[in-house]
Amino acid sequence: MTRTHTVTESPIGPLTLVATNGALCGLYMAEHRYSPARDTFGPADPRGLEPAVEQLAAYFGGELTEFDLPLAMAGTPFQQRVWQELRHIPFGETVTYGELAQRLGQPTASRAVGLANGKNPVSIVVPCHRVIGTSGSLTGYGGGLPRKRYLLDFEQGTFALL
């Protein structure tokens, strides 16, 4: 297993991209709640991460609404199901944790869905920011609530600078 990383700038601050054998396995913001230890990211080497950097630039440039990257996300089978379902939430839209649990066929699992959502290792690309509380409130986000608000507002065309 070969792991490398690179850092790219974005409107929400620096993003650290981590790849395993050429597939994106991590995307971490500054102050990311569940970021693994930096010494696990492998050497700094942007080769192989260019498509992710380019797609993120296109996303933040308003030219891309859906990512198409090879992913290698490590997690439990339940987490994998949640993360896969997150990819079906359209750009600019939101769902609640309860709605996501319903989509997974486990209507009483909204808390477990929230935990799995919070452990998403590839933020933005797998859009965990599009999940909100039942009341429409913003709930936790690994990169912090101001970044979640920015991403949601950006996708809905109503964003302001951080």
C-alpha cells in the first residue's frame, strides 16, 4: 500500500488530500475533527492527486457539481452504505439524518447515520455537509459549522466569505 498526500488551497482554507495507491482515501480540512495523525498521510507527492485537485478547483469555481474520482474509503459495512448514499444527494440540496436512515431502509438508525456521516473521510467529495438536522438546523461537521454553512450556501448560490 502506497500512501501520499498533497495540500491544496480552497475558499474554506487548506485541504489535505490523501491517496492510497492512487485512490482518494482522505480529504481533511484545517481543524478536522476526525483527521488521522499526519504521519499516516505518507510523503508529500501531488502525483496521482492531480484529478482530485482539479475537480476541487472546478467545484469551488462553480463548474462541477458531482465528483468522479476513484475512492478508497476505509470503514465498516454500515459506514460504507451511508457514504454511498451520501453520493446520491444532489448538489445544492439537503436531507435530514432521518431521511438518510429511511433511504437506507433503517428508519430508526438516524443516530447511527449521524455517527457514520461524521466519520466520512472524504469530505466535500462525498457530501456529508448536505445532511442537516430534522428542524433544518446545522448539526456537527468535521470541518466545523462555519465551513458547513459556507458549503451549503455556496451550493445554493447564497454564500458569503468565511
